[in-house]
Amino acid sequence: MNPSGLFGLDALRALLSPVAVFGILFFILYLRNEGVRALRATILLLAVAVVALLGAKLFSLHVRGWELYEPLHAELRGGWRYPGALIAMVLLGPVLQRLLLPGLPLGRFLDVLAITVCFCFALIRISCLMNGCCTGPQCDAFYCLSYEPGSAVWYHQLKSGLLANAAHPSHPVLPLHLLFMLASFCVGLFLLWFDGRRRYNGQVALMYLFLHDGAKGVLETFREPYFLELQMTSLGVSALGLAGLLFFRWRFAAGRSASAL
């Protein structure tokens, strides 16, 4: 099986607009009862998306030792790393929210953003499927995929001397991107359920960091080529999410004990 672009378009560029529209509508409708102004919310999410894309590209270049894909336009097809997007959103998202939606509590903004991001990342993984990035090791099972010349996995196998010539498609590989997609979707569904049971604003966002990045960190074990930095970043973010959850659990428990005295 050889996935290819959509109507001659790169899959990522073809998906960015509909995924952005989905994310904006989801965010606005989810917060419709909390007085969020649609125009400001739209501007905020577009700004967050731009920041996330820049972070994803910079982190990818860092992991690759600042080596550009060849030909240069291949940088638009791949080379976007989720940890960079997450770090950029965590660092700059609150600043943008403060400027554009100051009336919305920061914790609540992060909660709904986390749920939105889960589903958006699940949809963006379709571009990984089409472009042949974020794949696993070679395999021969019926579900393994082979990619045409120009794809990310083909480029890696060509550089590694695994292909007879540049015209040869890639060897079949494990479609790890589908497992990433499933993990994002499942965590998103869980957070939707958990949101109605949260004890404080920001708890859903911390749960997102713990579950989503924990699952991603485990799946990174099977990525080919393997990047230790990607796995350690995801597991580190997951550990921070867990630490935050435990801290607030301890804080509420201490508060109850103090009020009982």
C-alpha cells in the first residue's frame, strides 16, 4: 500500500485549514455558556496554532541537528515535532490568553484547550499517514505500509543505505502514526468525560499532560528512527503533569484536614 497526497496537495497543507476550523468551532461551542466572545476566541486559537507550529518546527530542527530536508520544500511536508508545539503552547498560550481573553480563567482556558488539542492532533496524524512520517520499524504484516519516493520514511531508508536506488519505494513499516492518532483520540474522549467531574480549573489540563504525553512517551519506543530526546521530553512532560495532580490532591487534602481542626 502506497499512500500519497490528496489531489496533488501535500496532506499537511490540505488538512491544516479544516482542522483549524474544527478546533475553533469546538473551542467556542464548548465554552458557549461561559460568555466567551467568538471573535476573540478565534483570534486566540489562531495565534496559539501559529505559535505551536513554530515550536514544532524548531524542535524538529533541533532534534535533527538543524539539518534541513532535501529538497527544501519537503520541510513543509514533514519535520513537525509535537513536543515543540506543546512547549510553545505552555509557555506562550497563557500570555496570549491574558491579552485576548482576560475574562476567561486561565485554568479553564487550559482545560478546554487540552481537550481541543487532543482531537486536533488526532486529525493532524492523518497527514503523517499520507506523508510517511512518524512510522515504526520495518515489518511484513498486512497492515504495514510502503511509501513512495519523497516521503519521510523513504528519505530515512535511502540515507541509511536500505534502498537499492532512489527510485525504489520504502520498505513496509509499522504505521505507528495510527497508534499516535488512537492515543490522542482516546485521551480526548476520556477528558470530555472527566471534565464534568473535575474538582478545579486546570485539572483537565494536568490530566492531559499526564495521560497524553505518557502514552506518547511509551509509543516513542517504537519510532524508527528512534529519538531519545523525543521520548524523554514526552515522559518528562507526563511526569510534570502527574506531579501537578499529586500536588493539588495533597493541597486539597491538607485544606480539608485544616478545616476539620
